[in-house]
Amino acid sequence: MAVNSLFSPLNVVAMALFATALAWRIYQTYRAPRVLPNWAITITIVCVAGSFLAQQKVISGWLDGLTGKGTGRLVNNVLLAIGVCALLIVFLGSALGPRRPRRVLFELIPLSGAIALMLVAMAVTPPRARGLALSPKLVHEPGVALFYLGAGLYLIYGLSACAWWIFRYIRTADRHLRTGLKLSAAGLIALSVGSVFRALYIVIAWAFGPSIPLLLTVAVPLVLLGIVLFLAGITYPGVRARFAALRRRRQHRRHHERLTPLWTALAEVYPNIVLRTTPQGPWERWRPRTVHRHYYRRVIEIRDGLVQLSPYLETDLTALAVDDPRAAAEALKTAIARQTAGEENDGRAKLVLPGGGADIESDVRPLLALSAAVAGNGA
């Protein structure tokens, strides 16, 4: 039954988000290993994932069996506290500049205090009560109350600080990053409110005697919802970036093929435009960047060929290809025939692509139209 609860629909969604977020952050850290926020956010994901797993009954019971009752509960809360501290360091590392090391060290003080308090509280808790969830029967046990209150107060501080930093970043973030930040902020707020309810449950029980179980009933789903929303928020930008990269790769592969007729016609006349290739490893063809490299290389070779052919051209091929594809193909065919026949020309290269393009993609659009005209005309 415990194993079945581990793979409940909510847990499966959470674990999928954990895996996706962790894979993306490891990739980012690999690309920029000297960037502190990359390491900090990776530690955050690892710790929050470990905390989430440690609170599952089957894993918590296994941990208790290794080193004694209460280990699973202690690991759960300590990892969550470390994850929150690492997340706070992410924002501090991005915003404080030269003051960053001192402030990062300062944030380790409340974290160390919270962990020490949890260890002391677990030590003074009777063995029979260690590892048990907070409940009306245990809330008046000093060790149990101290353990959950110490963990809860640190989470309230850390989560509230992180949410404050996120709201600062939202104002300057781009639209897609803003969506992820809003989801993360909503998750952190839900986690913080859940921690507040748990702290209130303990304080009210100790101050007035009777406990209010409704506070715990509301706190638990808020914490679970907060974890899922937070993971969705930090995963969203990376997932969206991957899908955008896949679309771009597919577009470049398709455009590479569509440019083949024009490239072939020019390469037959000017073989020197074909750039030399260096030997590649056996896996090079499967790497994502290979598609982009082949695409940009083809565009460069075509532009080079058109520049060399331009003294024989009597019209703007790329503009003509948009207005009259057949005439553009005939003009290219005529220019190639003049070059092959060795006709004299003034030797001046002409502008073969319209100016004002913002990037190489702007240059490619008229080339695609010209290549389609060449393919249709059989030039």
C-alpha cells in the first residue's frame, strides 16, 4: 500500500517535474560551471526532491530502519531547509554583486540555527514519538512542538524572502520567464502559508490548550500544491526553451533542404564556394549543433556564389524571386550561361541581398524564394 501511495498521480507529476528540472539545471551548470546561481538552483532542486521523497511513507520507513526512528522526518525537514536557503542564495548571487560572499555566509547562520534546533528537538523527543506526524496527540510534546516550530519558522523566513525577490524580478523579466516566476512565486506563497498554518497550530495549542486540527488539514495540501507549483515554475522556462530549440532545429533542417537547388546551381559554376570540412567524430552528425552548422554553412556558400556571379546579373535576383519566381530563375540561368561562356564584365560585385536585414534569417527568406524558383524552372 505504501509503495502504491508513492506512485500516486500527484507524486508521479511531481517526480516528472523534478526529473525535468534537474536535467535542465545540470545541463545549465555544465555549460556555465563558474556561475554560483546555477549551482545553487541545482542544489535547491536536489534538496527539495530529496525532501519530497523522504516524506513518503515507504522511504521514510526505510530511513528510520537504517538509523533509528525519526530519521526520515529529520532528513525531510533538513533537506527542505537547505533547499530554501540555496534558493535564497540564487537571488542573492544574482543581485548583490561584490557584497555577495558576505551575504551568502550570513544566510548560513539562520540555516545552521534551524538545523541545530531540529537536531536538539529530535534528541529530546521520546523515541516513541520520533518521526510521527504532527497531530493533536503530539502537539503538546515539547520535543515535537520545538522540532516543527523551528523548521516552520525558518521556512516562513526563507520562503517569504524568496517570494519577495521573485516579485522584484518579475517586473524586469521577459514574458516567458515572467510566467515561470509567477508560478514559482505562487508555489512559494502556498508553501509559506502552509508553514504559517502549521506554526499557528503549535502556538495556539501551547498558548490556549486545545488544538485546531483544521489548520493542519489546510496546511498539508498547501505544502503539496506549493511544491508542484514551484517545480512547474522553475521547469517552465527550460522546457519552453527546449521546445523552441527543437522547432528551430527542424526549421533549419527544412530550409537546408529547400536551399539545395540554388546551392547546387551555384556550386557547379563556382566549386570554390564549398567550404572545406574538418574530420568529424562518429557522433557529430547526431549533435543538435550539427544541423545549425550545416544550415549556416549553406547560406554562406550561397551568398558567396551569388556575389561572385553578381557581375553577370542584370537584375536584383532576390527581389525578383518574390515578385516573379520564373523570371528570377531565368535571370539566374542567363547569368550562369554568360559566366560559362566567359563573357567580359566590369568585375564589380553587386548587392545580391536586400539591405536592412536584422539577422541571417532575414537574408534567408529571399534565398528560399529564389531556390524554389530555380527548382520549379529546372535551372
